[in-house]
Amino acid sequence: MKQEFYYNQNHQDDSIDEFIDALEAYLVWYRDERIKTEYGMSIRRHRQALGLMA
């Protein structure tokens, strides 16, 4: 688990369902939306540009 998911976040008062929702949203962002400086775009867009994804 990445530290940035926890840094400046307080999940102490979250229910299990709220925590799972936050974690899933973070994982989608990390996998699909974050900008990778090596490519100058998100991983998903880079894979689409290479024709590896629809």
C-alpha cells in the first residue's frame, strides 16, 4: 500500500465500507489516471496510444 493513500488522511472514523470505497477509488486513480512523468500521460492513455488497450 502506498504511503500517499494514508498521508494526511484520517480513516479512523470511517466505516469498513467507506474505507473500502476510498481504497478502491485510490487504486483506480493510481492504476488509470495518475500522470507518469516518463510518459507525460496516464498509464491507460499510454497503453491506448500503443494500441494495447481499446
